[in-house]
Amino acid sequence: MNEMTPRQRRAGGRAARQALRAAPLAEAVRPVRAGLQGGAYSPLAEAEVQRIHRAALEACATIGFADAPPSGVAALTGAGAILGDDGRIRIPAALIEDSLAMAARDVTLFGRDPRHDLHPGGTRVHFGTAGAAVHLVDVETREYRECTVQDLYDAARIVDVLDNVHFFQRPMVCRDIADNFEMDLNTIYACCAGTSKHVGTSFTEVAHMAGAFDLIHRIAGGEEAWRARPFISNSNCFVVPPMKFATESCLVMEACIRGGMPVLMLSAGQAGATAPAPIAGTVVQAVAECLAGVVYVNAIKPGHPAIFGTWPFVSDLRTGAMSGGSGEQALLTAACAQMHRFYGLPGGAAAGIADAKLPDMQAGWEQAVSNAMAGLSGLNMVYESVGMHASLLGFCLESLILGDDMLGQCLRCVRGIEVTDETLSLETMRAVCLGGPGHYLGSPQTLALMQTEYVYPRLGDRTSPKEWAEIGKPDLIARAKKDKERILSNHFPRYIDVTTDREIRAAHRIHLPVAAVRI
């Protein structure tokens, strides 16, 4: 029998690897997925975590919080907080400890499709969108224009097919809808029509909540079905840093709790502006504000599902402008994740924000560094991880698509290195080195692990310069634009059935035409 030449062996191995790479993977053996365990990175020493905790307790007890609505004052003082003569609510450490003891830890953020249910907690990591961008980035003209409800629906449809974006929190504001009530309802509709993943949104004022829940119950198939699997969470800026309650947002939060909606208790101070300039001080204030949120939520309904949303940002202190893509932001987010771990609460923070105006090299490093550090620190819910530019002012659909590749690499870092007798590979080394081919390309171990050990970019280019030239020197943004057009021309999910859609449109003014959603 003729022996194969080394070239033939290599070619055969390559063909086998390419065939295996093309085969679809079962969910259970995918190299990365939602809920991978992070936590390998800790920017703070244990003693520093304790110091931040004690400082936050002291801030709650001695500085306190202004501007709670009357209902909030009643709930908080009824639980044991103290209303001072200066109108500020001060929260004793013992009350915080009691509230932490009753706070929900086993939280599920449901998707419309159970495949997309998320289980934040521990060090399980989930990446998603968020924000309130007012502009959409047009990569072709390099211009910014105002976002529309169609853009929001398009973003939801894109996220619906991206493997590494695990939830869809509203990333932009529908600037084509002037009425705030209609904007709140159309935001829900556009998100839920476009994706079956968990949705997050905000509400402008408490007067809108009755109409919002009417729409949500219709989408869910009734209030009972909604309460069994609440697939929308409320992103709630319940505090206005520094150390003040946001009166209207608190009322919205109370209505959401009564309506069975999970809440993200969001504290979004800006270091050097609305939070102390030192990173440690910014963490202290964010933790103090969110501890107040834990007391508030559990005073209304013990054990209600809530995300500990320390979400502080960094300033470029030369100008005072926000700098979401900075190394300091990455550190700040990682430190917040470590505090969530300390309290044992499901937590969320921001990462992946680019100060860059376009999906260029600057955006790449800004998004990758903070997302990787957030994941490695075990942040449960990584908000704003893809698509965000200009320090949250702009959202880009092409960047959203490219970000899916970037998040795949970040998740691979989160997953880490498995060290076992098999992965140490001594027997494989013996077989290859002692009378074998002298390489591992066709090894059974290589073929067995190439799909489960490695992540491959869908759009990212790994060709040689020669191969790159032969295929027309493809441009990455052009490839993303083509992929966007492919998704948006083909993916029209039917997450709201025809009968329900007619009922919704009879009850509420929906701005997306029926033709746009292909119902």
C-alpha cells in the first residue's frame, strides 16, 4: 500500500477539519454560550472589598438620600429607615443587612422562548445591549441621524439571530415618536416583535404603566401568563447621583414591582461629576445607592427579582465629558462586579461602550477591553456591550453585528482553560512524536476538540495576505453591512400573532406599520 506524503496528510487533515467546522453544533457542546462562569479576575483585594462595603454602609446611615416620594418614605421608614429633619432618608446598617438577607438571589430573566431564559447570579456571565442612544450611525455616509422605531425593531431582529448577544435591552430612543406614552408602548412592541430573548426597557412616568401592562399582558396571552414568565424587565434609574432618589422613577419602580416585573436598580453616577473622582469613591457611592435600592425594593415586596445595577461611568476630566471606552471604565465595571459577588446578588453594569464615533480600531479596543474585563470579573449582566458609540449617543447596527464576533472571543476568555488528564495531552504527544506524523493537524484529539475548544469569528478575517487578495480584499465593515442587509431582508419573526396584533393596534397606536413586521 502506498504511503501518503506529508502534503497529502496535511491536505486530508485540513479537509476533515473544514468539514467538521461546517457542521452545526449542538447547544450543549458549543464552546461559548450564555451563563459561562467568570470570576477569575478580581481588581480588589478582599480587605479593599470590606473597606468599600463599610464606607457604603456609613454613607447610607449618615449621609442618606433626598427626594423619596411619599410612598417611598412610607415604605422605607416602615422598614426601619429614619426620616431626618432635613428630609433625607438615612438607612441603618442593620436594616441593610436584613434587606440583603431577604433579597432575591435565584433570579430568572425569562425569554419569550425558554431557550433564552437567563439565570444571573454567582459568576454567570451574560452579554446584551442597553442604552438610550438618540442617533443611529450610518457607516456609509459617516453621518449620525435620529433613531426611529423602525431602527429599534431592526436592532431587535438582528439580536434575535446573534449567538453571543444574550438579551435585548432597548439600546436607542424612538425619536420619531413625540408623545412619551406612545414612545414607551411602541418601544415594548418593537422589541417584543423583533426578538424572543429577554427584553429590558424604561418607562417615562408612572401614569404610563397601566397602558404598558395592558400591552404586555396582550403580548403574553394574559396577566396570569405574564406573571408566570415575566419576559420584560424595567431598567430604572431610581437614584439621581449623588445620593438622591429620582422621585418619578421610584414611582415607576413601585408600579413595576406590583405588576410582577423584574427591576434593574440602576445607579449611573459619573466619576468626577456626579460621583467622586477616585475610582474607589465612585464604587462606594454606587454601592451605597444600590444598597438603598435593595432596602426600597424589599420593603415593598420581599424577595422581588431585582438586579443590583451599579452602573457608574468615567469622565475625561480634561473636558468633563463621559469616557465609556477608557481603561478606568473597565476597572470600574470589574470592581462593581466584584462587589456584586461579595453581596451574593445578581448584578449588572455597563461595558463595551466606545467613545469612537464609528466601528474602527479605536472602537475595537475600547469595546474588547471592557467587555473582557467585565466577563472575567464574573459580571452577571453586561449591559451596553455591543453597538454603542460616541459615549452612548450613537448606536450602530453594523457594529452590533461585528460585536457578536468580539463577544465570542470575550466569552472564550471567560470560559478559561480546562486542565485534565486528557487536555494535558501526554498520550497524544507520544503518539505524534514517537513514530507519528510529527504534527497534530490530523490528530483524532484535534478533530474531536476543534469545535468545542476554539471559537471562530463569523465575519472576522483570518486569511493570509495572498488569500485575502484572491477573494477581493474584503472590508470588515462592508461585510457587516452586507450581513445586516441579509438579516433584515429575511428575518421577520412572528412573535406576535395576527389576532393579537389586531387587538393591540385597536387598543393602542402602534407606529410600526403591519407591512414592516410582515404579520
